[in-house]
Amino acid sequence: MSLFNEKLKEITLKEVLLLIIILFLIQYFLNQLNIVHIDSIWIYIFLIFYFIFKLRGEISAAKGDIGEVFKFSTLKVIFIVVILNIFFSYGMLYFSKFILDIFPHFNLFKSPAVLTGSLFATILISPISEEFIFRGVFLNRLKLIVPTTFAVLISSLFFASLHSYGAIFAAFVFAVCVAILYLKTENIFVVIFAHFLNNLIAETIMILDSNNILFTNVLAMGTMSILAVASFIILLISIIQQFKNLNSNDI
């Protein structure tokens, strides 16, 4: 049993929500009064330092948890989860593009201010802060008041709500996968690394695909669509099986 994870479970949902609300109010008033412009990424960075402060007594235990991430068996599971979700997310992007072509007014759905387009923020800051918040605190605290399956679904819905229209469902599926992964490993660094790897691969593909081939070439779109459907089927079967385990208290 990870001492770091046990200490993480002691952080209450109330204190984290209160801190988030206070930080967003400070950001709002400072920006509205033109005193100084604060991007939402600084809220995420502040939250990371908050978790570091709260968990400062278990740094040695954290080192052991980080070492567990890079074991072959753990890395294998992480890569499978990430690659399947990458394929599925592209399928959802194709579907959302199709819907937006028919109903362009749906494009009013935007990512809230809490998200950022910064490469550094997307790849590094968001995975760390979001995993501590949604899996480390939200999931662990919700487990105390509702069945674990519902805790996974509710925390995943909160996570998905931070994403734009085209990415909501894919983000929800990814959140469910990493929530299950967290419950199985009891190691927050495993899901942080999975989240980091997911965002890194997604951003790298976007950078390399400068000619937008994945959204204009028929063969590429067809191949990715087939992989997306196959990935979703595999993920769905796996999630259903894991939910059965959750209900049986196997995790």
C-alpha cells in the first residue's frame, strides 16, 4: 500500500473545491480590473504546488511510486490504454466535424477558460494538476459516498466537461480508463504518466500533420475511422469487465 496514495486520499473535496473557487475569483477580478492578466494555467500551477505542500511528508514514498510507473508490466498497460484512446479520439473528432458541418451553430461549444492551448500546459501542467484533482481527490472522495462505479462515472463526467464539444465523449472514455487504472494500481503517478503520454502523442500528431492529411485524405480518414471503431469496441469490452470487477470489489 502506497503511503503517498494514502496521504493523498486524506485531502478533502471541500478544501480543493474551495481553493479552486477562490483562485478563479481572484483571476476574474484581477483580469476585470485590469490590474494584471492571469491565464488559467497559473491556477493549475498553483494547485500543483498546493498538492506538493500537502503531500510534502511523503516524498520518499512518491519516489517509489514513480519507479513503479516504469516497470514493463505497467508501461505495457499504459501504452495500450493511451494508443486505443488516441485512435478513438480521432474517430470522435471526425464525427464531431461531420455534426458541425450539418449544424454549424453547435460550434458555440468552446473549451472553458480552465483549458489552455499552450503546448507546455497541455502536455505537462494539465496532466499533473488534473490527475491530482479528478482522480486523486474527486474520485477518492466520491468513493466514500457513492458506489465506486458511480464515483468513476461522476468524476469522469466532471473531467470531460472541461473539454470542447468535439472532445467531450473521448475525454470521458479516457477519464474512465485512467480512473480504473488508478484504482487498480493505487498509484497517481501511473495515471499522470498515461495522461502525459496521451497528450504528448496527440500534440505531436497535430504538429507533424501540418498539411491536415488526417482530416482531408480519404484513405487516412478511412483507416483512422476503422481503428477508432475497433479501439472503442476493445475499450468498451474492457470497461464493462472492469466495472463488473468494481461491483465485485475486486479492485
